[in-house]
Amino acid sequence: MKIKTHNTTPYDDQKPGTSGLRKKVKVFQQTHYLENFVQSIFNSLDDFQGKILVLGGDGRYFNRQAIQTIIKMAAANGFGELIIGQGGLLSTPAASNIIRKYHAFGGIVLSASHNPGGPDEDFGIKYNVSNGGPAPEKFTDALYQNTKTINSYPIAEIDDIDLDNVGEMQIGGVNIRVIDPVADYAELMAKIFDFDLIKQSIAAGLITLKFDAMHAITGPYATHILEDVLGATPGSVFNAIPLEDFGGGHPDPNMAHAHELTEIMLGNNPPTFGAASDGDGDRNMVMGAHIFVTPSDSLAIMAANARTIPAYAKGISGVARSMPTSQAVDRVADKLGLPCYETPTGWKFFGNLLDAGKITLCGEESFGSGSNHVREKDGLWAVLFWLNLIARKRQSVEDIVHEHWQTYGRDIYCRHDYEAVDSDIANGIVEHLRNQLSSLPGNSWGDYTVKYADEFSYTDPVDNSVSNNQGIRIGFTNGSRIVFRLSGTGTVGATLRIYVERYERDTSKLKQDAQIALTELVDIAELLCEVKKRTGRTEPTVIT
Ligand code: G6P
Ligand code: ZN
């Protein structure tokens, strides 16, 4: 195998965000841009010679081309084996599973998750470590330092690899395996859930379902598992063919972007269950007939009912949620006597807790939930969890949710996003909030009196690493909260996220409309952050 070394110069914008490096495709297409980042990953690793690297992506525009480049660079850097999903495809949770199952050294996942795809849209790349999870901050910090000094990279001068056929080949001492991207994942799901029971419930008509794959990676996974294995009617999975531009859509499973599913579920004669997943298959949205389940409630309901699922029948060790996620799961943990951890936004923060066995389930308000079965959040896993739960309880989604609220009270919740805000204005807002923190406690607006106001910082209980500046929290004496933070996943300007929640214990008021119930808190949030005043906008870009 002939190896050529290219000289290169650093780019100054390769700092990984919440989940890897995400940029416009055109940025990645600049000379050596992708190569610089990939080589900086390899330069941050030790002792990987002869070991296994997993490669796959969500199939978006530039996926195929990038994979060919990475194959040649990984071979030149000395990996012994490359395991690649057929067609260059692997959902994020499936990649995590493959890394764990085949004891790989790590994996490179090509995805910009829920961001749109296409020549003028987004691309992304992230590195996952041997536990199958996203690399921790100390790795991404070292990686960023390497991107600033990189001056060359080696690349194998070999032909492009045939990614479309499953098979194994040896090229210059490197073993290259192209595998079925779905099979190992489907096998894992069958071990976790009671497939026979779900199958019977579908056959008996207790469960009718629609799954919107949003023209993204979960199409083949959901079609195989839900239709072929569990017997859902053909066509239950729609938008099932992954497209490089996701059919022009925004593959983010929420009611704003998964509007096809939302219309079905809120319309006439809906099926009993509806769900959607995102670009790379790690997010989920769950709906029932005429009801949307907030991700925070979904996590709490899963925790409360974990014992109904075969893999968690013996109980769970603990739970975790990201800081802006509602406190619904805390109430369940409290009642069940389980530890509950509050982590910064970003799945990577759950990795240590899962590895140490401190938690079994975790989730985020950003439509992600998962367990110790892999080290990424997992969209289809959440869908199967709900199907298994419905089949066991023989109740509708609506009844399950309402029963949960009756028991624990309801954390009424919503998030307002202001996208593509000028970065200076966004930083000004954060600064303005910071300056008020010490004077806020004791201030009152109507029924809301500030109990605490701080900037969240997290000390990892396993390795004691500290992450500062993880969002601003304003807590009220009645248990309500407002959280502000800047997104770490956007690619244009800054995105300000405002998360509001109010705890309702009065059983006669549990079913109120969230937007109405949260009006006062949303007004207080504006008073504090002045986003409308400072940007001249009248509405958030998206409300979820
Ligand atoms: C990705 C990460 C999540 C995170 C979400 C939102 O999906 O995997 O862990 O919650 O992005 O992050 P952001 O920084 O945009 O709020
Ligand atoms: Zn995703």
C-alpha cells in the first residue's frame, strides 16, 4: 500500500461543539478541511495501531465522499481493521453498538444529526471512544489543540472501496469489512424488549402505529424491526428511504418539523401510537392519539415503568437528565429511592455514569433518551420501549401519561429557541443575565419568587472533571424554573434556548395547555433576557 504525505495548514474554526464538529458542507469541502480534522483526531489517540475503527454516517450529502477519504487516511495511519456500514450508513446508536460489540478502538460517525442536509446545508463528524460513546471533553479539547498545529497527514493511495456490497477485503494489510448496518442493532433490540408481546399486540390491533423516518437513517432500521419483525402493516413506516437532503426537510423529530406525523396523530382517526426520529437516529418523538409526550415526561414515564421491560425487569440503578430537562424524572427517582444526576447538555456527560453503573436510564429535553445498552441516545429504542410498555399495560399513550401525572404531578414544560441570532447580541444577552444573577434571589413577579439564580457547573462524580458555564438557571420558590443557554450545535450565528417549566400538583389542573400555563413564566424570561427587545424579533424561531 503506497502512502503519500500531504502538507497542510491549520484552520482556526475546528473546535468541536456539543456533539462533534458541525459546519456547512461547503466549509468541509475546502482544501484539506476534512483531512485536517480527521488527522487531528488520529493525532489525539494513542496505541491504536492494528486495532479496529468503525465508520458510518447518516447518509447525508458528502457522507460517501468523506467516508472514502477517511478509509484511506485510517489505513495510512495504521488501523488494522475498518468496519463500515453498507452504503456508508450507520445510525448513531447502531455505530455505538458496533463499537462495543466488536471491541473496536473507536469510531467515526458522520452526521449533523437533526440539521438539514444537502450541498448548501450541514455536515458533521464526531469521534466515539471504545465504550461506544462520544469522546469526553478532555479528548475534544486535545483534538482542538491539534487542529491548530497540524501540518501534514498521510493518505493511502488506493482505489475507492465498494461500499454497496456486504463483504470483507484485505487492502495492504488492512482488513475492511462492509457490514449490514441493521442486523446487529435489530438483534440487540430483540434482547432488550419483549418482541413476542409487541407482535401479538400489533396483530390483535391493540397497537396501530405510524413512524416518520423523515427520509433519514432510521428508515431501514424501522422498516425492518417494526414492519418485517413485529408485523406492523407495510407503510406504517413512512418517509423511509434515506435521502442525501432528507427530501428537503429538517429531520428533527418535534411537532414543528415532523408535521406530517403531527397532522396524522392530531387529526381524525389517528393510529394509537406515532413516533419519529432524526437524521442520525438518536432522537425520538413519541405521540399517542391526540397527544404529544414531552421528552422530559417520556423519560420520567420510562423510569417509573422500567420494570415492565425485560432488560430492566430487575430494576434500574439510577437515572440522569441534562440540566434543562424538566424535573419530572427527579420526582420518580425520589419516590423509587433512586439516585438522580443532573448533567450539562450533551450525551457525552452520561458516559461515565453509565460506565460506572451509577445510572441505567438517562435523557434530555432535546428529544433524546437511552439506557446502558449503548452509549448514545437511541431513537428506535425509545419507540420500542413505549410499544413494549403499551403492550404490557394495555393502555393508551394518553392514559399512561395522565396516570403518571396523577401520581407524580405534572412538570408543564416548553422550550423557546431563537435561532441565527447575531453572536454579539447573543453574548450580550448572556452577559446581561450573568450580571443580574446575584441580585435576583428574593425578587417576585406575581406568584413567582426567585429562590436561586446561578450558572450551572458540573463536577463529574466519576472522574471529578469540572465543566463550567453550562447555562443560567433561575429557580422559583414554587418549584418553577427558567433556564437560558446558547446552543452548541447550531452552524449559523448563535441560538438562544429558553426553557421554562412549572410544577402543577392540583389534579384538576393537570390537563391544561402548556403554552397558556407558561405565559407568565415566558414573560418573566423576556424581562430577564430581553431577547425580543435586543433582536427586534417578535416570536421564537421554534417552540418545542
Ligand atoms: C445533540 C446532543 C444532545 C444535546 C442536543 C442539543 O443532539 O447529542 O446531547 O442535548 O444536541 O444541544 P444544544 O447545544 O444545541 O442545545
Ligand atoms: Zn441526532
